[in-house]
Amino acid sequence: MAGKKKILIRIGSLRHGGAEKVLITFLKNLPADRYEVDLLLNLYSGKYLSEVPEWIRVIYLHKGEMITTNRLQDLPRKAFRVLYQKLLRVFPELLYSGILKGKKYDVEIAAIHGMRDEILNSPLRSSRKLVWIHNDLRKTHFHHYTDEEIRKFFGFDKIMVISDHIQQDFENLARNTDEGSKIVRIYNPIDTAEILQKSELPLPAPLEKDVPLFVAIGTVFPQKGYDRLLKAHQRLLHEGHKHRLLIVGDGYDFKTIQNLISDLGVEETATMTGYTENPYPYLKAADYFVLSSRYEGFPTVLFEALTLHKKIIATDVSGVREMLQDGALGLITENSDPGIYRGMKKALTAPEDFELYLHALSTYQMPFNLENSVAGISEIIDKL
């Protein structure tokens, strides 16, 4: 092990999210002969656990699934998790001397912005600290960050951001060239070969393709805007525009969205798959991929849709203009309920317009490749 850089990476869990997928893709392509990596999870849970390379040590604070309800029988375990994690935040020495067994790390990485304080409060003063920002912090669902809150990220040695929009926000808050030099724009590692290969596998269940099919993919929670997507779907049906909608994914908002389908009376035309190991056959089968998000950082799923040369409708959130080349590769709609409705309506009333996007996609080259992305992030770590 001599000579290997010792790295601690922290993330909540390895559930089905974009940041989790990107981290796993990075770890799977990281050279084992150069690094010794400990991956610390708050919760030992998620679809990507099985994909963690064997040479990486996985450590966790809790085991079991995420508790998303307030059922009486779940409250003691839920309260214990919250209090235990708070205790370790307030007294990080307990974590580092106990669970981490006093190990000294060269680099500590917050793989998501939510791990900011856990890494910055590390008792290891000599370690270099890195954060990976995947979201527009101004618009996150749980916490809208103020300038003062965002400035706390300058406590890191490097701030990796995944879109021009996020980079600009941080640069506007940098008070000097030293802080400005901490911000580095990276491309998320995306395994396009894996996407293409998995898209060829059979669908878990047959799809009715008698009318145009819109597919949305992502964790089911408010950020993704599935509520407004369903309302647009209902409105178009009432206007006589026949089509189907498929939402691929799971999350704590699943029951809420499922109930909305029933409340809107669209059970015959809107379907939710729930958790799926492989969403790519659904994406391949789609006539249109729709991103209805309220906010994003750099939506990985949009690159997956580009990889499979899909007709795209996407709300104007962070990363979308950059990824769709200001609308050359897909339709960018206003980030609103009417915007989503108008985008879907255009697909149903003027489908020929989308042929221009497919023509542009036929000669489109991804602005990165997996090998270069992993090498670029490794170089940032090595230079810390």
C-alpha cells in the first residue's frame, strides 16, 4: 500500500440518483494501483452498492433502507439515525477515532454538496479537501443556499462544479484570485458504451406503442417536476392529443405521484415503473424523452438521451442550454407548467420539427469521453 494516496469519500447512500451514478462510474474506472479509497456512507443502501469495486472499502453509519414515512413503528429508528449522525457531526473525533479507526487520509472528498460540513469539520487538519457540486445550490428542494452559505464552500481546497452555470455562480462570489482558483469545471464521467449496451437488452415488460410515447427518467421527488408533467399530459389528452407517458424511477415521492395519476384520471395513459435496474431499454423505446425538472446541476440523464439519439424536450434549468447547444440538439422549454405543456404539444402537433434535432445529433460528438473525464478528476486529486 506504500505510496498510494489515501482517500476518504463521503456520500449519503448509493441509491438511484445522478450523483450516485456518476460517483460509481468514476470509482469503477479509477486505477486501483494509485489510490487507497474508503467510501463512507451514512446509509448502506442503494442500487449501486453491488457496483462498488472490490478494492474499495465501504464503511457505513447505518444499514437498511431510507425511512421516508412517519409511521409510529419507524419513528424510534428514524430518530436514532438523526441523533447519531448529529452526534458525529458535533463530535467528529468519535467518527475518526472509532469508526475510521484513527486512519490518516491525504484527501477527503464530499461527493455531494450535502456533505460539506462533515468534510470541513474533519479533525484531520493536514488532509486536502475537495467537494463535488452537482446541483444549482440556489434552487435545491430542501435548502435554498444564500450567498453566505455558498461562500462556506470556499473552505475546501478545490470545488469541482459540473456546469458553466454553477461555475459562474461560484466565480461571482469569489473574493480574490486565490478563491477563484479553487473552482474547477469538470465533465461528469459517463460510460456511453455501457448505456448503448444496456439499451439493447429486452424491456422488463412490453410497451403499448399505438400512440406517441413520452418517457421521463429519474428519482421520484419534487425536483423532477413529475406533478407538472402529469398535468400537462392530462391537459393535452383533454384537447384530444393522444399519447402515453411513462415515468421510470422510484423515490420518496412515488406514492404522491401515483395518487396524482389517479386524481387526474389518467391511469390508462400514464404509467410508473417504480425501481428498475436498467432504464435504458425504456429510453430507447421512447418517441420523446422529457426532462420536466424544476432545477438541476448538469442532468446526467440528458447525456444518456443524447447518447441514444432521442428527441428531447427539456425545461430551461442549469446545464440544459450547455448540453443541448442552446437548442440545436433538442427543444428547450420555459421552466414552468405551461412551458412543459407547450413543449409536449409541439411534439404532438409538429413532430416534423424534431427531425432537425435528430439531424444535428447524427453528427454530434460528446464534449468528453469517459477516460478523459476520469483522468481529469484524478489529476485534480493528485495535485491537491
